[in-house]
Amino acid sequence: MPLPARTLSAIATVLVALASSAQAATRYVSNNGSDGPSHCLCGGQANPCRSISCAVHNAAADDKVVVDPGRYGDLDGDGTPGDSAGEGNPAPGCGSMLAIDKPITVTSSSGAAATVIDARTANVDTNVLIITGNAGGGEFGKPGKGFTVTNTAKAGGDGIVIDSTNVKVRGNQVVSVSFSSLSHGIETVDNSGEIILIANNQVIGWDDGIVGGGAGKTISNNQVSMNSVGIEATGGTVTGNVATANSGAGIAIFDAANGTGNAVRGNLGLGFDAGPFFPGSVLTGTVEKNDVIANRVCGLRNGTEVGVAQNLPATNNFWGAATGPGPDPADDVCNDPGGSTVTTPFATKPFKVKATIKP
């Protein structure tokens, strides 16, 4: 007796899942590995690659790359990636130290502090570039399994740039050792609708710590400090982050971005900067349920030099005192001409946002 169509469909689904699982492989990278006498003859557990680039080169879609503790990147310090043993060869034309050009998962075995992708001497635009095709996919780092990613030697050189969709970047320490203007710790290319999660990272010392362009971006539970601007977003959701000691603004919310449940504490300029980003645009985002405490200039600035912010909802925030926004010890609201901000009701005690991470 032939099987019912529903049963056949279920069997087919299981077989596809099993086939996918069977095909996925894990590639290994270690400081005592070797890329082989010819390019990238490596990647097994018994013969790990020396470079992350070679493991990525050998990986297929949905594979995993696991990197042991150590230093990776421009190993000879001559500024040119891929020209000496152990540096691998990044995808041509990408202008990066490491290009992840397929939907795979790249993690470390021992966490960010022990696993460094060092591009401080590399004369490239970006340390790590994630560009995984039209369908996107893939992960770079996970909580407890991320990387330390440095700046590059080039002026304005970025840490991590994401030009794809359905991507997760988590659990990394993204550190600029030498400050450069226009540099970004983690940046998304400004394409609305690309689904990207940037979460549980520490981002320190950049011009802009994290930049999320357009809808579909979630920036959550990151710690950003000692940047010019901690987080800048023109769309999507900014939530659960802690922004501290940034020289300009802790978090900049523009256009349709929403800032909820963050802590902006002790920034040297503004806590929040909120308004339209492009001339003629209208601010539609909100700033709600945040801790806004001990920021030097204003807790929130409503309006920017490129437009006018009108009727900004900024309710249920804690402003540093039970009495709401105002003079010290509370943070105040600064409205640019034409801007108005609704702050009531306000919270009378802090939310105690922690953004606990495991790098």
C-alpha cells in the first residue's frame, strides 16, 4: 500500500535535515597549524590551518570554523595580508584582513581575550569583512567564543563591517588601539531591511563604536566606552546596551531608530542624541525606559543640525533623580529650536541595566 502524501512529505523533510547535518563540517585553526605547502591544504582536527582565511576558503555553506587561542592577522607586520606563511589569503578585492564570504559560523574555542585578529599594521580598510551573498547567513563569534578585533593601520580603518543579511556578530572585543577619525568598531552597510544582530560585544576606542544603518538591525546588550559616539542607529532597535565615557554621545538615535532599556552613564557630552539624520527627514523613533545618569552636557538632546526633531517621546526614563529631568544631580533635556520632548511619566528609580556579557 503506498504511503500517504503527508507521511512522504514528513520523511522527505527528515531526510533533507539529515543530509544537511551530514554535509556540514567543522574546520579547525591553530597557531601550531599549517596552511600546507600548497594553498590551504588543512582544516581537519589533526591538521588545523594556521590562518583563519584558509579555513574559510575550505569551508562550505553552514560549516563551522573553530579557532584556537593565539594571534592571527598580519603576522609579519609588513602591512600586506597574505604575503607570508600563516597569514592566509583574504578574498581578492575585499580590502580586508579577513573576509568571510560565505554563510558559515566562525568562533573561537577560548573566548575573545585569548584569540586576537590583529590588523594594526595592515594597510587595509577593514579588519573583518562579512559579505556572505544575497541570501546572507552566518555568525561571527558567540558569547564566550568571540574574538578581539583591532583597528587597521589605514586612516579610518574599521574593525568589523557587515555587508549582508541574516548575520549575527556576538561576544567580541572590538578595540581600537590608536584612535582614527571616521573609524567604526562594528558597522553595517546602510541597507534597510537587512536583518543583523549585533549583541554582547565590548567596543572601545573608535570614532563610532557601533553603527546600525536602516531597518532590520538589532543592537543589544553591548558595552560601548571611550568612543566619540558609542552607538549610532538610523533604524531598528537599540536595547539593553551600556554606554559609558564616550566623548560625544553615548547613543545617537536618528530617524526611525528606537532606544529602549539602555544605560547611558557618565558620557562626556550627551547621553542620547536624538533627531532626524537626513535633511527633510522626520524623527519617528522613541527613547523609553532607559537609565540616563551623570552625562556632562545633557541627558538627551532633541534635534540635530540637519533638521528639526518634533514631539519626541522620551517617557518612562530615569534621569538620575526621582524628580525627573532637571539640574544636577539629574540629567536635563536640551531641545533645539522647534523641538519638543515629552518626558512624563518618568521613572523614579533606575532600571539598573547591566549588559552582562561573556567575551
